[in-house]
Amino acid sequence: MPDLFTHLVAARAPGVFIRDKRIQALLVIGTFMPDIAYKGLYWVMQTRETFGAATHSFLGVLLISYLCCLFVEESIRKPGFIALAAGGWIHILVDLIKFNLGAGSCRPLLPFSPVGVEVGWIDPENVVLLIPIDAAILAAALLLERRFARVQQ
Amino acid sequence: MFSDRLWILKAATALGLLALLCGQSHLQLAERSPQVELVALSPDSFRGHVFHLAGQRVVAADARSFQIGTSVGPLRLLTPTPPPVESYVTINARAVGIRTLEVVDLFVHSGYAWKRPLNYGISILTVIGYLWLVRRRFRWQPQNGVIRGRY
């Protein structure tokens, strides 16, 4: 799995275009959720890897996001759900870059298709080496966000 | 769907559907990708089946094969280019006999032993750090059962 800092940056960079800071935070939290759900099932509930695979599917992300959005207040629940789901789908897209010998880095179409999908650009263990690049992208995104804020003022 | 009405029922339904999805997916995947340990327990049933094994530690190696550890003991993998002992590999391998598979594809991960813990460490710090940073955007009100926005 790519580290969650890479996932954070992948969601936070487009997040500069979201004005509501709470929705922006939910977009980033949404990108954490598939791994938190998967590792929770695997480590805490002691399930097999195949049981948690659906946490990295489009449908699984929708259900996790809906469950999570019920914990935020009613007035922002709908946009919160959309932000959480968008974050989860960004997570799946980022995971697809991993190389897994053609077996697929995740199965986004479960339960309709169990076929694994991958783009296969990078050894999953080497994603951690992208952190300096991630940090540079995050810094650029935060700078851009400040400029937008100044222009709007 | 997004109102507070019947909140607990909605949460239970979402959780139930998620469990159903995970269970259904598990059944599909277990049939498509059975556990490699079955090669040791029932070799004839799985002869010719290609298994995918990710992040496996090499416990022994010789000129024509190497071994990985499993919950039912070591499995032997035949290959003309065995990786060094203690390295971590991802493999596609075809079952050819009792506790024996033939490697179809092999990938050796460099630095797995330090990169994986670093990945987990960074991930845990990222989640804790980010939630700490955005905590002021929300108010935690467990007595009401929801996290409320501050604005």
C-alpha cells in the first residue's frame, strides 16, 4: 500500500478548490478510510485479506463513506458524504499505480467483478520514496490556496 | 437518507451492507484465489493452479529453488534464478507437486525490511497529525452521537 502521506497529498491538492474547511478535511479523511477499514478488519477483527478487499472497491467506499458521514452533523452530511466518497475513490486511483505482477493492486469493481486492476508504475514498497515529491506538491498546493484566499479578499 | 431521523437504523443498515459486501467478495475471491497452504494439504486438487503471493520472505535457497514459510510449513519454489535468503519477493507460481510450485513471475523487493515499517510509521503519524490539525474544525459531541462543525 502507498503510505497515507501520499494519499493525503493526492486528496489535499485538489482540496485547495474547496472553500468549506470542514468538507476539505472530510475529503482528506475519506482518503484514509479504505486503509483504516482494511487494516482494522485484518489486524483487529483478524479477518482474511480477501474479506477486506471490498474496502478498496467503489461500492465499498460508498458504504464506508455513508457510515462515516452519519457521524457528522446533519447540515453538512450530504456534502460530507460526497467528500468522503471522493476521497475514497482518489485512494483507489492512487493504489492503482502499484505494480503487483499483473495480479492487480486492488479490485475496484467488487462484488460485480473480482478481477484485480493495476497500472503498475511503481513497486509498492518504493512509494515511500515519493515522500519528498509529495511534500513539494503539498507545499505548492498550500501556497496556491493562500494566493486564492488573498485574491478573494 | 442524510437526516438524523432513524439514525441508528441507517448506521446499522450501512454496516450490515458493508459486512455483506465483504462476505460476498471474500467468497468470490477465495474461490478465485485459494490460499497457497492448500498446495500442502491437497496437492492434486490444485496442480496447475497459479497462485499469487505478495511480500513473502525467502527462508532458504539453493541453486534451483528457494523456500518461503507458510502456516503449514515451508513451500519450495522452483526457479533457475533463486533470490537470496532473507529477501522479500512477490511471486506468481504454478503448483506442480506436494509443497512445490514452479515460479512463473518473480519480483524481488529491495529494502522491504525497512521500507514497510517506514511506510506504516509515516501512515500512522500522518493520520494522527492530520486529525490533530483539523480537530478545531469540528466539535466532538459524543453525548449527541455526532461530530458537529464549529462554524
